[in-house]
Amino acid sequence: MKALAALILLVQLPIHQAVTAAPPAPLGCDDPESEAAAEFAVNYINGHSHHGYKFALNRIDNIRVLSQGLNNDIIFLELDLLETTCHILSPTPLANCTVRSFTQHAVEGDCDVKLQKRDGKLSVLASKCHSHADSSEDVLQLCPDCPLLASLNTTDVLTTVTAALNDHNSKTAHAYLRLLEIGRARIQYHPVHSVSVEFAVAATNCSAEEAKNNVEACQLLPDDQSNFGFCTATRVTRPSEDLRVDCQLYGHQVPTLDTPFPSAPGVTYSQPGQDTSAGLVPSAAQGFTNHNLRLSHNNPVASESSSSEFPTSVLSAKSVAKRAVAEVAQHDKVPRPVGFVPPPPPPCPGKVRHFKI
């Protein structure tokens, strides 16, 4: 009898194990768990970028999950992002940052992020991104008179930034400001010739008055006193000359576990003796119209295709989605029988939150 009972237990054990080892249902790109992982990834990307602006999530292109055991998953995300008006040094929460409109010559970011979710806690293992401006043709087709992004180191742009910063420092009674980097620039040729620029600045240990006597002695404040800011300026050269400048300092930001000093990582700025064209690090922006996320996020391990976790024989979710779309299209080409119910939409890509470039 005991032998029979033991035999029954042995037979039931593999069945029990097979049930508990069943893989979870695949996540869709718009599932709450996917959106939570994407939000975490976007915050990581913004917190570890060294140049330019914060990016907001536009769409989850794809998500893959590989179980590593109980309460331990590896997650691969493919994300579409859009540039906001908040510089990475700005303390403004991302939720309050405005996504640049299409007519402002939008910039899109594409990111692959590899995360781990262990016991319900997310962490980023690797990130790989690149960002690019929308094509000029697309912008002009919708808005023929809209100014387009200009290279950040053109003469017009550098002249405007220099004039704007000098104008501000000559009129303020507060700290003398130094340029950290030029964020973006647009040039309009008709009906007036104007150059609009945005640039990040930092307060020095000199007042503007003290800087008049010995500007070389003015140094950026140390991390525990740092005060970063942001300026916008527009210079009109034809038919008449005009310069308008607005600079705002953020105030010293007290670091926390979630928000370290803005200068770490922060913007990489020029050091004395470097020839960096108005504060720009040559590798960061010269000849380009926008700061590329690739400079801060370029780990190939972040891509599912470059990872050892997934065997190459496994069909990707994106391939499944494409096949589902093709099947739906094929159904649309033939007469549908009575009671026909089309298959559900593919789980990926997800919804577009702003607009598609």
C-alpha cells in the first residue's frame, strides 16, 4: 500500500512541476506592467544623459520578457521618445515638461533598454539610444514658414549666443554666468532674418561687476553650491537689428537618492585651455543640429538581438505582430462570412501618445 502511495506521488510531482513552470502570458506594449517598465526606463535615460534635453515616451515599440526564475525577469524594451523643452539640468519633473511640437522641428529618440525585475523591483542593466531631428522636408510641407534647426556651431548661432550672454551679464547685478552648452538653434530667413537659440548656463563665484575686472578668475561653483540655468534668445539682423534675451537660474538643487547633483552626470562643459567653440564639447555637437542620445547611451547589450538571453530561433514579438497585421490585411481582401470576428490587434507596437515622426 505504501509503495502504491509513493508511486502516485511520483506520478503527480512532474505534473505539478509542469504546471508551476508554465511561462506567463506575453505582455502587450500597452499593458500596465509594460508602461511601468517604460516609465522607469525613460527616467533612467534622462537621468544618465549628459547633453541636451529630457525626452518623453511617445510609444512602446516592443517588449520581451525572459524569466530567470521565481520573481526574476529580464525585460527588453524598444521605445520611441520625443524631445521636450526641459533641459536635462532642469529640476522640472518630466510630467510637467512640454513635448516640442511638430512645427518646432521635433527630435525623436529611439532606445533599446534592458532591465531586470527582481522581487518586483526594476533596475536598468543597459541602454542604447540614438536621436535625430525630423526631416526638414516634412516640417516645411506642413509649415512652409517655420524656422528649421541649424547646426549648433554655425557662425550665426555662435554669434547670437555670445551676444545674448554678454547682454545678460552686462545688465545683471547677480552672478556672472558662463556657457555650458548650446542646446538648439533655429534660423528663419523670411520675412525677417532671425536666429533663435537655447543654451545652458551656470553661475560662477563672481558677480557680473567683478567679472568686468578679471573674468578669467571667475570659476564655476562647486557641486555643493552649483546653480545651473537656461537662456533663450532671439537676434534679428534684417531688416532691423534687435536682441531679446531671457535667462533663468534654477537655484541650487539639494541632491537626493533619486536626484543626484545635476552636474553628475550633468553637462560636460569646457575646461580652461580647451578650444571648444563657445563651450561646446567638439564631439558633442559640432556640425549637428541636436545632441544625440547615443553619446550617453551606447551599450549594445541593451538590444535583444545582441543579447545572449534569447536564442536566435525564438520568433520575436515584433515578427508575430507583423504577421498578425498581415493576416488581418489578408482577411480584409476577401469576403467575410456571417459572424466573422477579426483577430485582436497585435500586442505591439503600442499606442502613440503624441505624434509619429
